[in-house]
Amino acid sequence: MDLFEKLNTNLGPLGKHSELSEGYFTFPKLEGEIAPRMQFKGKDVLTWSLNNYLGLANHPEIRKADAEAAAKWGAAYPMGARMMSGQTDLHEQLERELAEFVGKESSYLLNYGYQGIMSVIDSLLDRKDVVVYDSECHACIIDALRMHLGKRYVFPHNDIENCETQLKRATKLAEETGGGILLITEGVFGMTGDQGKLAEIVKLKEKYDFRILVDDAHGFGTMGKTGAGTGEEQGVQEQIDLYFSTFAKSMASIGAFIAGDSNVIHYLKYNMRSQIYAKSLPMLLVEGALKRLELLRTKPELKDNLWKIVNALKSGLIEKGFSIGKSNSPVTPVVLNGTVGEAATLSKDLRENYSIFCSVVIYPVVPKGMIILRLIPTAVHSLEDVKETIAAFEAVKDKLTSGFYKRSDLAISFGE
């Protein structure tokens, strides 16, 4: 089969249809200022699809800091990679402050989260090393492991008994190869909203010799007493060997960092190809991140407001009989039963007739017959927003249960 012909056959259940490819369900265009209420196809919608957890995207102090940094530095400075001409005092300052905030000796600022953690994993491992990882780790971790030339063992999501089984297998193999063991999991799993069982995994260090890398993109800024993350929430931050987070969630920006023991961070600085051969994070983003981190430290009311909305949303959904799975973080999945076609029609109904915009997750991301409406509460949502959303969800759930979304005059053909 020709390469391009093959591409056209692999578009997936949504990508083959013109109405979807024009941006109603795939690549939708939200317009207006980033806020709980934005515009979609010319209509005002209440949006729950933005990872703007602390409401910093349009916080007046953030807008001011970003504008001043852009005026001062432009978008280009510094030119070049960190090792060549892209190092500045502010990059180093941000690294010191990030390390202190998450309770680690040192940190390294990364120019992007996805490629950053891929490069961290690639730099840490050689063919003798063995990886043990959670089955629901983010795509960036899976992509990194595809490059690993050594053995890897996966355990079912948050299954600690099976995790130990994989550690036993990894230990036996590592003894044969002379390599080490890296266990990778997440602080908060972004699709299901449940926390990784960090405390239970760390306890396994008493029996097995391994290092743990935690991707805490959704936990940084939202979890723990100070917002230092899921490790702080579970009381095991010190036992996490490498702590990673992106700025794309609570910080509402671009960039990422990896933190840990100073000797390990020093090694990564000289071995991460994604940083050695790519441009340093621009200064306007560095200054912006410094301001965002300052607000994380000095304005606990941001996280308090977030959790007020989280708790109201979750308790309200549960009270009305909705399933939110095992979520114990701000990420709130609403689990329903239905086909891909019903999910599409339900989503259109929510947006057109109830003015609710949220992410809709369908097969193959979740099993056939399951629909997840994923809600991302933020500190700038209101209790009235919560009330309005739950009422809309009650209405569409009743329609879904009654078979309304199976009507041929409503459904879009998905070639099922």
C-alpha cells in the first residue's frame, strides 16, 4: 500500500468525515479571552476544557508581567541553546526557585514539556536498564519508551500488586544485564483524574532497588498543602527521585522542568539532546514563569478557589447519580455509556442547545461503549457555572438513556 494511501485509511473514527474535519468535534476553535465563558461557532459557551487550573491565563498581574517582558526582551532572546548562548541569570534563578518549591536539590528548565520528558527518559537509560511503568502513562512517556533499547514491563493502572510482580521481573533481568531499574508513573492521571499510588510505590523501595520518575503535570500547583504537587499531597515528595512538570497546566504557559538530586540534574544538562540541540526557553516565558511561580507561592487563595469549585462540581455530580470514576484531583471525568455516534450527537447538543463546551473522550481512547465527558474546573469558575453545568448534564443524560441520540435524523454517520 502506498504511504499516503495508508495515511488516509488510518484517520480513526472521527477524522474521516467532512463535518468533523471542519472543526466541530476535531480541532474546534474556541475564541475570545481565555475564561470560563468563551465563544464557539459564534455562540457563548461555558467551557470546561482548558487546563487553566489557577486562572492565571488572564490574571491581571500575569498579563502585566508578560507584556512587560515581551516589551523588554522581544520573543527571540536569548538566541541559541543553553550550552552555547542561551543561558541567562533569569534561567538559573527560575531553576533555583522551582527546585526549592518542590523540595529538590536542583532543577533544569526545559523548553517544552512533551519533548522534555521524552529526552529525560532517553538520557537516563541505556540498553542494560529496565523500565517498569503504569499502563496509563501519558503519550509522551510511551513515545520515550518506544525509543528504549532495553526491556520494559508495564503494570495495569495503579495495580500495586502487579507493579511488584513487574519489579521482581525487572530485578532479575537487571541482575543479569548489570543495569538499573526506572519506575515511571504520574502524580495525577490527566484522563481519569485519579492520583498515582506514589506512597505505595515508594514503599516498595524497601524491597527493591529502583528509582522513580513522576510526571506531575496535573498535580503541580493543584495538589499538596503548598501546591508542590502530588508527592507533597501523599507525604512522599522526598522519596521521589525525579520530579517532572510542565508549565502548560497550573502555570498557563509554555515550558517545563525536571528536578532531583544535583548530580543527576547536572548529568541531564549535558546529555539531553532536546536541550543541547534546541533553542533555550525565550526570556519572556522565563520572566512570565517567575511571576507565575511567585503567585503560586504567595496567593494560596488561587488553589483554595480551585478546590471550592472542584468539590462543588464533584459532590453535585455524585448527588445527581453521575459516575466520576476514582478521581481524587481537579480532573473530573463524567462516565456515560454510548456509541461514538451518540457521543458526537450528545456533544453537539451540549454545545448548541445548552452552551456547555467540554472535552468528549471516545473509543479508542476508552473502551467501546464508553463515553467520558472530561471537565477541568478552574479557580475562575463560579458556583453558578457548576449549577448550570450539572443541570445540562442531567438533561443530556436523560436523552442518552432514552435513546434520543440514536435517532437517524439527529445522528451523523460515523461509518460504524
